Amino acid sequence: MTVEIAPPTVVTKPRGPWALFWRRFGRDKAAIASLAFVCLLIGFAFAAPLFESWTGHEVNRSNPTGSDDLTLLPVGPLHNCDGLARVGERDCFVFGASNVSGYDMLVQLSHGARTSLFVGLVATALTLVVALAMALLAGYYGKWVDSIVSRFMDIIAAFPFLLFAIAMSLAFGASKGTVIVVLVFFGWFYPGRLFRSEVLSLREREFVSAAKMLGASTTRILRRHILPHLVGSLVVYGTLAISSSIAAEATLSFLGFGLPVDVPSWGRMIADAVPGGRYRNAPHLMFFPGSMLVLTVLAFNLLGDGLRDALDPKGTVEKQ
């Protein structure tokens, strides 16, 4: 008589939501590459003073050696650098000059990254705060509160963004504050609608009803039972909104209605390449700031898509 031995049972340890999130996110190569680019961009922005010290060129400081005496165009990359032998000397321009005044392209790009990240992060944070507050009011209380907030959203959506932004710039002057106010004013209604629909669904869930039966206050219900379920949406939309804010700021600065002239901006750097067709003879004037703008917007968009897929509770993880 033979005795068959059953194979050992393999116990699979259940994964928590954060483990599943990192597993999904780690499989998205585009999102990982975008996150790496964003980290490099932040480092590039923080290194702006180091670039000034290294090159000997201050931000927004004219330099006669940055303009060609014959063509009167900004000098190109590695001008007076003898290859890479003299990089770091005062008359060497690693990326060339950014305009006819001889501003150093590398220094201006680094400070422009600071400007873009500051405007993008601050505008997005304020936009999410306003959108979340309005969504909680409309979605949780409903009835006439929901009607008033929803009609207000419709009114904001009817405003022409570009015309209003130009009018604000002319009325209050070009500044970071004006740009941020315009972006928040026109940016909150769309995420507000998304968050409102989620709150409408959450307030009918069993755990909210149970909290009400136990006598929990409205503040506690919103803070402990509804807000945690909106974190995923906030993170995903916030990442995507940063790219939209950066692109909008660059557009306004390109048109001359964004930031003041003493604040470096990728949009203004692109605008400086247009008069007289300078970009045709000096393509680096448009290539470097344009590439930085496109790559930054693309990176935040791909990162937002990766976060959305990783946070999707209906997503599945492929087996090894």
C-alpha cells in the first residue's frame, strides 16, 4: 500500500494597497522615466545659482561677448569654449546666448525652470484647494447648495481664458501673482466637477450612513470618511494640472502678458527668437527653451497617467 504525499500548500501573502500601487507603477516604464526627468528638472532648477557661479554670468545680465559683432545675433552653443577646454570661463557660453543682449542660455534656462515649477506647483495647489472645497459643499450638502455651486462652475467655464488673462495683465500688471490668480480662477471648475461627482457617490455609501447614525459631525465625516477616498484623484489630477499650468504660463509669457521682463521664462525666451526670424540663423534660441517646455509638459502628463493607472483599484497585476 502506497501513501501519496500531498504537495505543500503555498501560502501567498496578501499585498496591501500601497504594495499593489508600487507594483503597478513600477511596471510603467514611461512613468518611471518621467519621474526621473521631473527629479532632474527640480535639481536643475535648484542649481541655478551654481550655474551663475560656474559660468560667471548672472541672470538677466547683458554680456557683450554674448552677441556676434558681425551678425548681431546671439552666439551659439560652446562659443569661445574651445570645445570643452574653457567651459566655466566668463566668455564661454555652453548653450550659447538666449537673446541679443547676451544673456547666458544655460543660466536663463535654469532660472526659467524655477519659474515654471513655482507657478505650476502653487497654481495647482491653490486650484485643488478651491476645487475640493467647492466639491465638498456641492456634493455633500446637495440641494440648493449644489445648484448654486454648479451654476457658478458653468459661469466660470463660459469665460474666454486668453481674453480674460490679457485683461488681468493689463489691469493689474504682469506678475507671478496675476498669472497664478488667472490660472486658479479658470482651473478650479473642471476638477471641481470631477470631485463633486465622487462626493455625491461617497455620501450614499454605507460607512457614511453608519457614521451619521453614530452621531459623527459633518466635519468629521468629511475629514475621516470622504477626503481619504479623494486622495487618489487629487494626486492624479494635480500631476496633470501642473503641466497645464506650466504650458499656460509659457503661452502668456510668449504673448507678452505673463511674467514681468525681469523674471526668466521659457515662453519669453521662445518669443525672443521670433523677431526678425532670429531662430532661422540661431536655431538654439528656440530649440533649448522649446525642448525644455515640451519635455516638462510631457513628463508630468505621462507621470499623471502612470499614477492614475497605478491607483486604479480595478487594475490587475500581471503574474511573474
